[in-house]
Amino acid sequence: MRRNGTSPATMGSMSDAVPPDRIVFRTCPLCEATCGLQIEIEDGAVKRIRGDQDDVFSKGFICPKGSTLKQLYEDPDRLRKPVVRRGFNAAGAPIFDEVEWDEAFAVVAEKLAAVREAHGNEAVGVYLGNPNAHNLGWNTHSRIFLKSIGSRSMFSASTVDQMPRHVASGYLYGNGLRMPVPDMDRTDLLVLLGTNPFVSNGSICTAPGYPDRIEAVSARGGRVIVIDPARTRTAEAADQHIRIRPGTDAVLLAALAHHLIATDQVSMGRVAAFVDGFDQLHAAVEPFSPDAAATITGIDANTIRALADEIAAAATAAVHGRIGTTTVEFGTLTTWLIDVIAILTGNLDEPGGSMFPHSAVERVRPNRKGRPYRVGRWSSRVNGNPEVQGELPVGDLPDEILEPGDGQLKMMFTVAGNPVLSCPDGDRMDEAFASLEAMVSVDIYLNETTRHADVILPPGSPLEKDHFDIGFYNLSIRNVANFSPVVFETDQPGEDDIIARLSMIVAGMGESDPNVVHDQLVRQILGNDVRAEGSPVEGRNEDQLAAMITGESGAERVLDALIRTGPYGDGFGANPDGLSVEKLRTNPHGIDLGPLGPRLPAALDTEEKRIDLWAGPFLDELARLEARAVEWAADDRLRLIGRRHLRSNNSWMHNVNVLVKGKPRCTLQVNPADATGLGLIDGGRAAIRSRVGELTVDVEVTDVMMPGVVSLPHGWGHGRSGARMTVAAANAGVNSNVLTDPVALDPVSGTSVLNGIPVEVAPA
């Protein structure tokens, strides 16, 4: 056995023996909430998992997902060794054999070389799934892997999720990764659009114990308003629920801005000194009066006016929108308007409003001009959609594989993803992956997508890896840091070792020792920091600093370099009370770094350290919205939206029995009035059809759904031939993305329209 992160080729003696009975503390990696867990180990196995009462952030909160790390660790379907596809059986299902790691990597090298020789490097693409955001090894090692591949064909779950947030931030603040979050622990008014954190535990707003925090707003005399087509669990707990037609949030927000300006309720506060473009805003939102917006959104004009008045009058207000507002045709415009409302009411970068976290791994940047935020540096080959944040729209991926011509994708790397179920036009996505000449997957399961792979490289389970939330601490409503070391030793490498070896293969290096890459990454961080003006290690000796790095895995060593040179770091002795991984190890409940504080304009990465409201294409988008709203007013078709469940986040969770047991959840929710008009009955079956696909699904008649709207959850549709997910196959459900139109997207961010899809529904 070995500790995760140590190459088998360089494995030494095992570290101090781990006692069979112990209690360990760990951050849950299954959603964005970063809840602390207390894990009881008895006879070398997990006996019980519960919330860590002493965690500095979550304070004992836990949801049903966190307690299932035991089942995931023990799941017999989870891959423990690499597998290589050897052909197909008589029924057409793939035949996989377990192999040793060196053989698996040799097959990867052979497949990659053949594709590059026959078709060139542009024939190789990458798809990255949502779980990568939760994996320390991927966060520390992804850049070198993607740079080594050198392909422009990168796709990810971001364009079926949060890309509009990145783009709006890029244009406003000069940095697509600098995203404001609601300071909900100090706000007097919390307005939530298209998000259901009682179920999702929050998104682009890292906040464990979201239900308690929302209830605390009301308990201290504040108010919570939820704007959503469905009466979600969050809406039920709110002080006010406002129903809205799916996809029309941008119209509502433009109407709020219209009313604030028209009634002279604009009070930008401190940010007024560095915001440009306000003078143009009045004319730009003039078409979106509350009366005009009422026709489009289905919200009474007086309700819109009252909402704007309440936001303006509140001592502090935080407006937050998520996937219901980003996976729509005007997702980027909607996100931009949310920030515009914060600016107009003096709630941007102020306590109780929308604020910017300051994580322990954020880099110190010299105080100099930034660069203009850019998109469209290249475009997708077939549909001509622009690159955003280095990615192409995932809705374009099937065309990039199936359509012949120069640059046609012939080989894909997929990392922790299942796009056959989670991305648009699932059946064509499945066809595309089946047609590839070569495919390599880094994944713990043989799922509906990875069944097409030639090689699957499985990292260890979450309990077999170090953990630190590099991504989510950049979205946290409080500045905290918590490191979780390995719980169980394993022969399986983590993502850091796997990605390191893949990077060497794609770069044409003959090395098989991942420590070569680990050391290179540490050196890059230290080298940049000793040369960075204002860095805590500016001018220091790089060799001396490298010798002081600690950590048993490559990811841990890279993390140590990031933390010690970060804003709270020990600076390798310069700040003795500062952070290091070793200090975090000795504080297993985490370290509280304090509430969010104002960071602007210093944290702006724009050219002049100013916010230009019109740096992006938002004038054009408002004009496009005005024209589109006319069409919406005359369109009375049913609209399909998604929904979340507390016991589900990604599709692989459907293979954990305790998370899928009980009443089936993959149902079509229909309002009683619509059910009567359509001839549907509760428990019956319905055929639902979009422009691109059709499904037959069980019906659930419920008044939680507003009239004119139906809902299906995402991530289901399991049981395809060749996948090995026993529990998921027994609870297959239907794939809602069969109905998702790949050509319907937000043109600014390339994000697919998953909510507000026009559909027809009839009894089956």
C-alpha cells in the first residue's frame, strides 16, 4: 500500500502505521457547500459519518450526500484498476480487461500517437466534467495537462452551468474568475432567482448550512424573496415567493433597473467613483418598464415596482441568481443585470451586499494595468461559435466529432464527466463518442460515456485523496481554509499522479515518474512569486524555498507552495503566524480567516482599475432582448425546466443506493390545471416532445409547478448497454437532455439553454 500521490515506481516504505480505530475530520467533496465531516473508523472501515460540530464554517451541518462517502468508497462498481477495451461481445457491448497502470498508460501513448500521426494535434479534444471542481489534484495539475495537449477543442460542463457568471465578471471586473457572492450572513434582504439552495446547498455561493443561514435572515428582522417558476423548498421557507415565466429573468431585472432610475432611487455609494457608463443605462432599459415586463414575465407590474422599492430601501440587499438564470438564452445579460442592480443600489462590494472572497491561494498581483477581457479568440469548426474562457460550447461537441473536414475530432480525453447524460442532445452525443478512433477517460466509473473509452484510468475515492477546495474558497461567503489528508491508503493514484503522467505522454516525454511534473509545478509557482512585485517571497532564493515545501502527494506539495505564498501564508518564515499545509493539518476543523471585506477597486483587473458597464456586448443584448420579448408575449407553449434534489448532484450519485431509494424522482411535474387540459393523470405516463427529441415519462401532478411550466430532473437515463452502474441501471429514469436543443444557446457565453425549452406534452 502507499499514500495517494506517490508513484508506484518511486514508492518507499509505508509511513507510520494508521490505527484501525480512529476519528478523522474531513471536508465533504460532493457539492459546493464544503461541510465538515466527522468520520468514525472502526476495524479499518467507516462506521459512521456525521457533521463536524467544531468545523469553523459548517458547525455540524450535513446533508444526506455527505454521509454516503462510505458507500462510495465500498461501491463494488467503482473501478479500482485501469481497464482497457479489448473489443465487443456478440450483443455489441464493450469488453474491458483490468490491466496494470504502466500498461494502461502505454495504450494511451499508442492511441494518441496514432491519431496525431494520421490527423494532427487538432484532432484531439478534451471534455471536463463538473466533479473536477471538487478534486484537489485536478485543480493543481490541470493547467499543465491542457497546455501539453495544445488543442483548441476544449469543452466542459461550464457551458451547461455557470459560464455566464464568468463572462459577466470578465467584462465588469477584468477577471472571469472573480465572482461576487451574496454576503448572506449580514444582509437585510436576500433575493434569490432561479436557485434552490435548500436542495442544492448553494452554487457559486459556498455556504454550508444554507437553510439555517436563510432562516437567520428572517430571524434577525430581514426578508428573503425567492423568484422561481416552482414553489421549491427554498421558496416555501422564504418570506415571499414570486413566480416567473422561465427564461424571462433578464426582463424582470431590466424592469427593476428601469424603476430605480425613473424614481430617482439610484444610490451607488462608494463604487460610484470608479463606475463608468451609468449615463447610458437609462436609455438602454427604457423599453423595459414594469408594465411592459409584466406581460413577458407573468409578474404583476406593481409587484415589480414593490420589489425594486424594497431593494432600494433596504439597509443592505444581496441579489443572487443561479442555474435557472444562467442556462437560458440571455444568461450572461441576466447575470450582468444582477450586478448592475447591486451597483445601482450601493450593494456591490459592501457588507451585506455582493462581495468578493479572498481565498488562501489567491495570487498577489502587481498593481498595474489589466488587460481587456476577450472572447472569440477562435471558434468552433462547424457552427462558428466563439471560444469563451478557453472553451467551446459543449453543445457543439457532437458536430465537432461527427462532421467530416479539417480539424474533425478523432480522439477525446474525458475527465470526471458523463456528457451523454448531462449535455444537450444526449443521443447524438452518444453516437459521437461511439464514432471516435480513440478515447481516454479519467473516471471512477464505467458510465454511459466512459463505456466508449479505449482506456479508463480510475483515481481513488474521495477518502483516498487529499482535499482542499481551491475553487470553492474563491466563492465562499466567509474566508476560511481547511485541508483534509488521506483517510485510507491505496494503490490507486490520485488525479495529480494520473494527470502528471498524461501530461508527460501528450508532451512527448519519456518519463513515467509523476514527481517530475509535481516538482515542475512547485518551481513554477515559486519562480513566479520570487519575481512578483509585492509577493511575500519577492527576491527570495527559489532553491531554498523549494527545499522547505512539505507534502506526501504532488497535489499537497503544490498546495503548500500556493498557500505559503498566498495572502494569509507564512511566506516561508516571513510571517510566522501565517498559513501552510502543515498548519492546516494541525487544525482539522479548519481556520477561520474572517468575514468578507471590501476589495474594490484594488482587486479589479480591468485596464484602468474601473468598472465599465458597457465593456461587453450588453447594449446589443438589451436590444436583442427587447425584440425577443415581443416573440415571447405571443408564445404560449409549455416550457420545460430542470430541478434538483437534495440527494443528487452528479449522475454518478445515482449509483449509491441510499441516495436513490424511496419514491422515484425522475418524473414530469405538471400543474393540476395543465394536467386537466392535457388529459394527464397523476401516476400516468406522458409523451414530451421538443424540436430535437421525445421522451415518455411518469407524470407527477403537483401545484408546486406554475401553470404553463413542466419540470424534469437532469442526469438520469441510465442503463445503456456496456455501462457498469448496477444501482443506477435499476433506477434508470429518462435523459432530459434528449430534449435539449444543441443550437439553442446564450450567444455571449455559449451556454446551452436547459431551462425554458418549448415542449409539447400529451398522454402516452
